[in-house]
Amino acid sequence: MAKEMRLFKGPEGTHWGVEVKMPTASNAMVVFHHPGGRTSGMDRYSWYQWHGPEARSVTSRVAQGTVMSSLTEDALSLLFRRSMPISAGTNPLNGG
């Protein structure tokens, strides 16, 4: 299965690659890939809450493409503002 990616321009002008991962019945992880590559340690993630019919069934799973197509620029902006670093090395509490 090919990875579906799209671009998002962050508030500081950086062009992030957006990917949907780990979809369940009611949420999915949205990953913002920094243009510096996966080794840069600057990727971020946030959780997107899904409210479609799948959310009412514990045995359902929303498709990654369905989540991706539902993400508007406003939704991506909100998710980005709420996102957290993936890499522990970028955590200010551990001196990274």
C-alpha cells in the first residue's frame, strides 16, 4: 500500500509533508514530516478525532485516504498548533 502524503505550509513558512497513520474507528495519528528528513528529529504528530459512522463501531476502521481527504487547511492548521515532537531529542525537558 503506497503512502499518501500531502503538503502543508506551516505558520513559519516551512512546507511539511502530512501523513495519516494508525487509523482506528474514532481517531488517527496525523504526522507532520519536516523537510529536513526523518533523521532531522523535527517531525511532529497530533491526533485527529473522527466522527464518521466508523466511530460508532469498535470493529470498524476508517481508511487513511478518507481521513486525509477530510483534512481541510483549517483542520491541518489546528492539528499543527496542537502537535508534539515525535523525537525525544527535541523535548525541552531533557535538554535536547
